[in-house]
Amino acid sequence: MSKAIVRNTIFESVICLSVILVYCTILQGQTKQKSFLTYDTKAKEILEKMTLEEKIGQMVQPDYASMRDKNDIQKYFVGSVLMGGGSDPRAGNSLEAWTDLYDNAQRLAMGTRLGIPLIFGIDAVHGHSNIEGAVIFPHNIGLGCTGDSDLVEEIGKITAYEMKATGIQWTFAPCVTVVRDERWGRTYEGFSEEPKISSLLGAASVRGLQGDNLSNPLSVAACAKHYIADGGTTAVERQGRGGGMPAFNFGGEGLTNTRGVRVSLNAGNCEFDEATLRAIHLPPYKDAVDAGVATIMPSYSSWNGVKCSASKFLLTDLLKDELGFEGFLISDYSAIDQINRNFKEGIATSINAGMDMAMEPSRYAEFCTLLKELVDEGTVPMSRIDDAVTRILRVKIAMGLFDENRSQLADRNLHDKFGCDEHRQVARKAVRESLVLLQNNNKVLPIAKNAKRIHVAGVNGDNIGNQCGGWTVQWQGASGNVTTGGTTILQAIKNSVSSETQVTYSSDGSDVEGADVAIVFIGEERPYAEGSGDTGDLSLNAQQVEMVSKIKNSGVPVVAVIISGRPMIIGDILEKADAIVAAWYPGTEGQGVADVLLGDYKPTGKLSFTWPKSMDQLPINVGDADYEPLYKYGFGLSY
Ligand code: BGC
């Protein structure tokens, strides 16, 4: 080859490489936020003007509902507030009341000496789920079974829109947990038992919520949680405040150890090595960071006896230094209180480990005083405070909170599309894609729309609260049809059938005789959240089994639809039901369930969790040595 040819080839390769590089940069620009470090010059300018009290104020997050005197926002220069699960504005739970509440809090913050706007946090974990009338999407477990990242991104966008209608700009979502034990009460908050799906859908959710540009008026800041391995714990005894367990008193059936002592998986301990931590639980955080996630919430739980919120290795070395996380860390609700019986020591440990903002619902004033003392004494270095505040400010700047030509109050023009049909149609699509068909003997599904009579049975068939699950309007969710708007599955079935078809209903399966088919709704009948959902028994309750048996014995074919936050032990139902469908917690759009049962759409969902045969198989996960579940990870039939 001549020199000229070599030179030309090199020249062409250089041009080609440059084109690829430019193309990649453009592509990256479309999918990834700008580096948060871009905003550091401005962040430093603001930082230089701040007193220590003002800096500490940026690092604390009270619960707005728990603040007896709202003027504390000014007194303590508070940089962020949250409204925890179930906290409603005094004026009620309407869109208007929430928007007024946000505006009032923001006005107070902007009335301080430096006028630094608040970042307002909420658990919009399946839609803007605290606010009545918002669209409620399926919980993550159902989305995991769709495997559809475009859909999850779209859901993030709609959630961000509905949040912004109230002014609120920060959600404690997505939960990117990798759930290894479905006795855990938060199983439904996770996409999967495998890192692959949690990573894919977690990153999609971050992109949807944050958009291409965090300063877009329709974007909100996301928060990947709960870092790390919250779904990989072994249950530990619950010891009350200061002893390492959540300070509040959980109800529910709970989980006990062999000595009959109440134990918690929610704030449990992970007992495995670093290689396992990295292989199973770290990937979703790496992908969330790569997608530009603005914030991350460390978990209540521990890794080999050290609380995540107290671990410098986890917070600083691994997350910030190794993964390159540039945003800020927000502690979980009162989590710092649980590190040490001595609150002050707990604060020092956590902030020095790398925590940037403390969610201190009601102890915020004490937190501010103690952190100032710790800095004055030299226990917490000023450089750590400056780093934390710089991180918080850079996120706020990226969000456009300092844009002079833009109001930081809510844009009430967005109210028009809050809970609108267009948003509900996306939720309906998500519901039908999330259903997993587990059994379909004699092709009993799909049900003919012109059947003479369809009998619907079971409380979960006519119950918006039960089909939404926890974190819906209230922290624990609530049973009943008064919780929020939407379509019950019973109503959806009525909407879908022909005008000649009769749809009858009984909560207990009575009056089924003579029906062509019965759709029987079973599963979990009491919504729950967090520790109150920890349980040692996932069997269907005796009344449900009895109901299915009775219907089957009457000669009517049975379609069993399981409404639940996790795989359940279905026992005899396997023989009694002709068809079995896992519908998870579909949310407000029950129509998506009818779409599949009545044949408008074929089932496409695949299990993102292993479905066990019996409780003694738990915990069970794909890849285990003796893997003989009832339905394997990835299973799902169609018509
Ligand atoms: C939960 C978090 C939630 C926080 C704020 C905690 O109890 O663990 O997931 O974001 O409360 O409501």
C-alpha cells in the first residue's frame, strides 16, 4: 500500500470517527442530562454568600404537615420539605389544596435573605399517588412484567406532568430495588428479582421523570431508592427508636422469628459479600446514575451489620467516587435517628459518611442545632458541609430553580390535563401489558363478549382501593371505592361486554349458578406499605379457596384473577381454577384487565419474579441451585 493510500485511509478513518463521535454526542444529549458539575461555578457563587446556618438549612428536610409553625421554613432557612405518605393539606386532598400548599411553602422559602427556592419532595411512586383524582399506574411489580421500557418512560413523563400541576418537583421514585424475598412488604415496589429488569426499567423511569433536561418545566427530579440491597435483607428483631428500627409503629400481621419475636425485613440486615452486592444490587444504581438521576435515597437496612445511612464505603467510596454520582443523597424518613441512640452521634456518622440532606420530619430544628455544634466542634468538617450544599445547589440550578425569568410557583394551566383521559389510556395500556396468564385450561380465556351471563366474585373485583394497593392517597392505601377516582374491574367488565350480556356480582361467590363463566378475584385483600406488609404467610386465605371450590363444584368454569403485591401460594386453586391470571396491583384503570379477559388484547406479560409452590421454598430466585418453582421467572402464556 502506498504512503498516499495509507494517508487517505487514515484521513477517511479520522473523518469517519469524528462523524461517529458527533453522532454519539448528539444521541447522548438526547438521552442523558448534562453533567451536574456544569453548574458548580454558579453553585460556588451562592455558597460563598451563605452563613453556616443557611448551609445547614439546605441540608434538612422537615415534613411540611408536621411543622407546627410553617415560619420555621424561614427561621431555619429550610431548603426542602416533604409531604410524607398520607399527609394531606389541611384544606383537603384536592388538586387545588395541594397547589396552594406548594405555593405557600415556596413563597416562605423565597422570602428568606437569599431567596433560595425549595425543592418539594413526595412519594409519587405510581402516579402522583397522594392526590385524589391523579391517574394511578400499576405498581412496579406489574410494570416489571411488561418489560416495556418505552412504556415506563412514558409513565414517568405523565407522573412528572401531574406532579408539576401541583408545583411539586421531586419524587422519591423510582424504587430500583432487586427483591430477593417476597415476604418483604415492599415487594410490589420493585420491578423484579433480577437486576436486569430493575436496571432497564429504573433507568427508563428516571428518563421519563427528568426528561432530557431537568430545567424543562414539565420535568421533575427523580430519586433512586433504597440504596442498597433493601430487597436482599435477612429479617432482624425490631428494637424501636434508636435501636436501628423504624421509629413508627407498624400494624399488620408481620413476621416473627423461631422464638416468636417480631422481626423486620424492611430494615433488615444483608448478610452477603461484596461480590454479591455488586452483582445483584448495584447494577440498577449504576444505570440510574448513567441516566442522570438527580438524587438517591440510602436504605434503612444494613449491609453486614452497618447501616447503609452510616456507611462511608457505600455512600462516598462506591456511589460518589466509583460510580461518579454527582447529585445528592437524601436520608430515608427519620433514618438518621436510627443510627445511634445518641442523635448527635448519628448525625455526625451519617453526614461524615456522605449523606447530603436529612429527612427529619419533626426533629429538623434539633438536627440544625446539633449539626452546627458538630461543625463548630470540628467533628463534621466544613468541607463536608460545603460539598453537601454544593451538590444540593447544583441540582437546584439544573432544575431551573434559579432562572430569573421563570416563576417558581405552580403553573395552574397544567390543571386541565390532571387525571385526564389521555393519561388514563397510558395507564390502561400498562395494566393490560402487566397481566401474566399462568394457566388457561380448555381455553376458557378469552371470555366471549356475548356470553349470556358472566358472574364476577370476590371483594377485589369491585374495589378501587384494593386494586391500587399501598401508597395510594394514604401511606398504607385503603380498601373501598371511595379512595380515589377510576374504574373498578367489575365496572370495566360491564363496559366491555355486549348489550345482551348480563354481568352479576357477589363478594362471596354466591348466586353463581347458571352463569357461563365466573371471574373470581382473589389475592391480598388489605392494602399495605413497608413493614406492615412483611409476612410469613403468603397463602390465599381459606374463604377465597372455599369460594373458588364452591364455584367450581357448581359446574361453572372459573377464571381466577389474583390481585396482589407479590406471587402468592395458590395451593388447591391450581386444580380448581380453569384459568389463572396474575394482575398485581393494576391501579385506577381496571379497564386494562377487562381488555385482556374479554379478548380485545392478548396477554403478553412475563413473570419478573419466580412464583413459588410453597412457603418453605422462600426465598427463591432464578439461578438458585434447587430451582423448582410453580412458575419460573419469565413464564407467561398467551392466547
Ligand atoms: C420510605 C421511603 C419514602 C419515605 C418518605 C419512608 O418511610 O421508606 O420509601 O420515600 O418514607 O415518605
